[in-house]
Amino acid sequence: MQYLINVIDDRSESGTVEEAAAIDAFNEKLVAGGHWVFAAGLADPSASTVIDGRGDDPV
């Protein structure tokens, strides 16, 4: 079984040094346990494109 962990950051409060260290420790635990698959950041929200395929024509 695989899970996707998605962290959304509005960039106004990106977290403390302690929180970043906790995230690093969590990621290292995933790697050590053989559960790590992939991680990557996304571009700034100003570079985003919204795609909505719920209607007849994708927007």
C-alpha cells in the first residue's frame, strides 16, 4: 500500500527551524524503513495553472 502526503504551504508562515527538523526526521524514518518513494517541491503559486476536467471541455 502506498500513500501520498501532500503539504500545502501558503508561504506566509513556512514553519520554524524546529518544525523543519521534525519533517527531516520523519523523512529519514521513511527512508530507513524502506517506505520512501519520492519527494519534490512545486513552483511558486504564481506559476501555477488550474486544470478542471469536470465539464465537457477541460479548462
